[in-house]
Amino acid sequence: MRLTTRSRFAVTAMLELAIEYDLSTSVSLSLISERHNISVSYLEQLFLKLRKKSLVNSVRGSNGGYYLSKSPNEIVVTDIIFAVDDILDATACKGKANCKKDNNGNFSKCITHDLWSSLSQKMFEYLSSISLQNLLDTKNFSNRKPDPLNYLSHRDNCINEIVYL
């Protein structure tokens, strides 16, 4: 059992937005694409789903992109996985308990169904306990090259705030 590429890419992309959250800047899909070698068209499909589930918002224009609609503390990994239409299920029957067919054509759960079902539940519990903020707190992003456009946008916002004080 493993998570799909769709889920892994969605979590990776959302973590990129979480990194920039305190700067109050949007992140372009082309930047995420470049950093993680994910096609922009694939990211567009993911972000359409993430936006429908109100996990991200978008900004149009030359400095446009996406930003988190909630704080990184409020978004857990399972929110992201379910937003992109994935499920966490290790059973062969996708949790329906119909993995085994007897001679009469009746379905029942297989001999290992409860094992895989328990694993699915543990995965859900674990990933539901991990927020984007938890991921940020466990990873050192200080060695990353800043995105110059985000830096300039953040700098301009700070200058505007100082001017209007």
C-alpha cells in the first residue's frame, strides 16, 4: 500500500505555500513546478481541486499564484489527500469487505481484511495529526534560495506599511 503520486505532489505543493505563508505572498505554479519537477498542467489540476475544497485561494496577474486560505496549523495532511480525491485504504476491497467470493457467489471479507483495515485507520489517524505547520517545524528551510519575486513583493509590502504609519 502506498500513497498516490497525486497525494504526494499535492502535499509537496501545499508545503511550498506554507513556507511562504508568513510573507503573505502568493506562489506561482511555475515556481513549484521548477522546484519539484512537477508539470504545471498537473499542478493546475491539483490546485483546481484544492481550491474547490477551500484550502487555497488564488491571485491573478503577473505576480499571481496561490496562497493558503487557512494558517498552516489548520490544514492537516488528510485534508489535502481527500481534497485531491484520494483515499487512505490498504484493503484490496477498498473497505467494502467484499474481497472474497465463495462458491455460491457470495462476498465476504478476506482473511487479512481486518489487518489492512486497521492499517488504513492508523494511517488516517497519523496523517490527520500532522499539520503543514508540523512539517514546517521539522524541516529547516533556511538553506533555500528565496524566490526573488516573493522577496520583492514582501519587501514592497513592508515599505508600504512603514510609509503609511
